Amino acid sequence: KTFVSWLNQTENQLTAFIATNGDDDECTIDYLNQLSETIANKDKQLKQLEELESLVNDYDWSRQAHNTSILRE
């Protein structure tokens, strides 16, 4: 949810920026380069969160399997 909210906010900011500064090519290029870097960082954060979620799920499955084996004993 947070990422989608950030993405929507970024889209709104980009639209406002282009409406205000669309005629200044150099300024627009700088803004888009900064935005590209920010998006790349967000993408890295999202991938890290996905990896963490996968690890948590793997741990949870392992714990459940362990608990099931204890109950069977």
C-alpha cells in the first residue's frame, strides 16, 4: 500500500512539475534523472522487502513443519 501511495504521489508531482516547468528542457531532464534514481532506490527497497517476506514465509513453513512433527511424536 505504501509503495502504491508513493507511486501515485510521484505521478501527481511529475504532472505538476511538467505543467509548471515543461518548457525548461534542462530543468526537466534534471528532474527526471532525480526521479529515475529515486524510483531505482524504491525498486531496490521493494525487492529487499520481497526477499524478507520470502524468508519469513520459509521460516513460518519450517516452524509449522517442526511443530507438526513434534505433535506426531
